[in-house]
Amino acid sequence: MRKQYNELAGLAGSLAHEIKNPLSVIRMNIELLEDDLKAIAGPESRRSLHRIEILQRQCERLETMLNDFLRFTRMDQLELKSGNLNEQVLLVLELFQTQADRQGIEVKRYLEADLPSIKMDSQTLQAALVNLVKNAIESMPDGGQLVARTRSTRNGITLDLIDTGCGMSTNTLMRMFDTFYTRKDGGTGLGLPTAKKIIEAHGGRINVQSEEGCGTQFAIQFPGLRQLVGPISEDPSE
């Protein structure tokens, strides 16, 4: 059964990768066509530009879905190395700082100094954190507060992401990690399931508490280096 699953996952990943190539060509030619139409004045060109804008948005959505899907199917290809979680959190928060400022969101950072290292694939872990922070920012269109906190625990390292956004209903809370489940217009339904799978591939786990109108808290727990076992244990040569 495991072998069959791996074969199907590999086939699906290859198919998604092959779709990305012609999609990139389509998007590039749409952009070139947009440039040509901008040089032509008139109501016909304006209508065409509006249609091109719709096509561009759909291409972007497909690319996002494919990228999320490829991450979802490639968790067995992670290269875990010792790294600092604080650095990854700061990088991701910086990506969203402009959007947070524009929406009136205060971003607070409480990152424990001298935080012990964890085993991570930095690029993949960043993708998971981007999904979580993006959801938090989008839940506060009229402003609010996002708190990022790291701390050492008896069992390893914990990252808390706490927002004062719209929160989630009980039904959404129960289904949020289901593949392709989404309540967002244009959402892929792969962002949160992929984030969860990435965290689990790092030997961690993710817990969520949320209440409608009150906000959401994600607690992401990573094992310390001594707790890691099996193929992701610390390499004594490092």
C-alpha cells in the first residue's frame, strides 16, 4: 500500500510539474499581449485589457495551486539541517510588513533569545509559515494585532502565532486541514493542509484554538534536537 501511494504521489507531482511549463508560457504571452494592447487606444482595447486581467488572475491562481500541490507531495524530499527558528519567523514577518502596515495591523515579536536550534528545511518551513501568517493577515482586513512568540519548552521549541482577526466557526476549525477545503474566494484549499504536512515532516505538530469574532492562535511545536529520532535525527558529524 505504501509503495502504491508513493507511486501515485510521484505521478501526481510529475503531472503538476508538467502543467507548470505550458502555464508559464501562457502567462508570459498574456503579458506580452497586454503590452501590445496598452499601445492601442479605444474602448475595444480597454475591454480586452479587462479580459486579460481576468486571465492573469486565473493563471496566478493555478500557479499557486500547483506550487502548493508540489510541496504537498514532496515531503519525503526534505533536507533537514540545524537552523534557527527565530530567523525564519523574522524573514516571513518581513514579507508581510508592508501589507500589515497598510491594513493597520500591529505586528509584535516576542522571540526568545538564544533559542535552541531545530532541524529544518528552511525553504519549505518558510512556505508553511507564509501560509499561516498570510491567513492571519487576511483575517484582519480592518486592522488588529498579530503576535509571533517563540519559546523553549520541556519537549522542544514552540512558535505561537496569535491574531485578533475574525476567528473561525466550529465547522471550519474541524475541517481547516482537509485537502481542498476552503471558504476563500480563489482559495486553493491546499495552503493549511500543506503547512500542517510540512510541520509534521519536521517532526512537529500544530494545534489551533479559535473563536468567531475573537481571533485565532496557532501553536506550532517542534522537537528539540535530542527528541528527534530515525531519519531526521541529528547528524553527529555536524
